[in-house]
Amino acid sequence: MKIKTFFLSNGEQFGELKYFHSVYDSYSFHSHSNLCICIVEEGNVLVKYSNNEKLIKKEKNLFLFNPNQVHKTENIDGKGYYILFLNSLWCESIQYSIFKEKCILDYSMDYQRKTNNEFISICREILFNDCKNKEILLFSFLKKFYNDYSKTCEINKKNDRIISIVDQYIDTNLNQNLSTRDISLYLGYDKSYFIRFFKKKTGITPNNYIINKKVEEAKEILLHPHNIDIADIAQELGFYDQSHLNRNFKKIFAVSPSKYID
């Protein structure tokens, strides 16, 4: 595995690119707060979305996940797996510069060969040639990508507000042993109703969403090392123990926390 992270001039991280020789085959359904664009150099992968949609993506054909879009991938015979994560706020700044509003990318189509080839070329340049102008390169690619493949967001303000409240509550209490009951009580909802509502709107159960958020936070801590070991991170984020963090981290990022920072 090979990883490169990207930072703005103010020191804020805006992206991360990972390369795996082979495609991991035990992902669980999960989501990322960032835009995720992927491609395999050889073979095929099966992409599953929470709405039961399934796509087989062949070699050198992009597939992507919009921020917070629940998904998983299953390997068929894929090799040479590139995964690019881009900060959602950085992406939104590009969207507004083009359309003056927020949008999402169409994930269910086959992209033009030129787009696929350009993405692979950028990934190789960044990972293996120590590219110096990463932000300019990625900005240019993403601007064209949004121009060619974007569509307007469908917004339900009431439901979005409820999900936003849940999100903020989880973020505030991320180091606690949060439960679905805790959140439903906070909202004043019946627990069973809340579970059904949340899964319908996000594609994932509240409990899995909490784990997902904790794993994302563990990754952020690992990217900014400050002499804290993995067992302490697990305890800080309310996991039962280090092995509990390890199992869930690998289901989302394909490697254990210790391998992630090697």
C-alpha cells in the first residue's frame, strides 16, 4: 500500500490518495464524509450501494461515492486499486465557482475514456513521481469532472435538518459509548421509528453510522501523530478495546490502524 496526503498552504488537509496492489474483499457498508473517486488498473470490481443498486466496474473505469453515500466494494479480479479522497468543503468551493450552488456527481454512469485515463495519469504522477503541484492538478481535473458529470442535489430540508442534528450530537459525544437509544431519546423519537427513519435516509443503521464516524476520527488522529498509541485512541473514542477498533478500521479502510501509518 502507498499513501499520499495533500495540504493547502494554510496547513489544512484537503485530500488523500491511496494505492493497493490488490483489492480488499471484506469491506462492510460504510460512508465517508469526503468525495471518494476510485479506479482499478486491471480486472473488475463489484460496487454495491445502499439502495440495492449494483454496478460491475471494469478496469480503467472510474467509480465514485459522493460524500456520505453508503457503499461497499467486492473484488472480482481487480488489481492496482487507486482511491482518492477529497475534502467535501474543498469540493463544494469548486461547485459554487461553477454553478453557484451545491451539486453531486452522477455515480451510475460509464465515464469517458479520456476522463478515466486522465485520472489514472494523475494518480501515478502524485504517487510515484512526487508531483509538486497536487492542488492545481486536482483542482483542474475536478472542475472538468463537475462540469461533465454533475447533477443538482435533491434536498428535503426537514429531513436534512434532523440528520444534521444527529450528526452534530454524535460528533459532540464521539468519545462516549453512544447508543441508538441515547440518540432517539435526545430527539424525542421512539427508538424503532428512529432506526427505520435513519436507515431510510442514510442507508445505514444508526449504530453502524456511529462506528463509521469513530473510525473516521481515528484515521484523522493517526494522520496527525502526537505520541498516542492505538490502544489509547481506541479508549479515547469509546471502542471496547484496540481489537474492536482494528476490526472496524479494516472493514472501512482495508488495513489495520498500524499498517495505515507504516
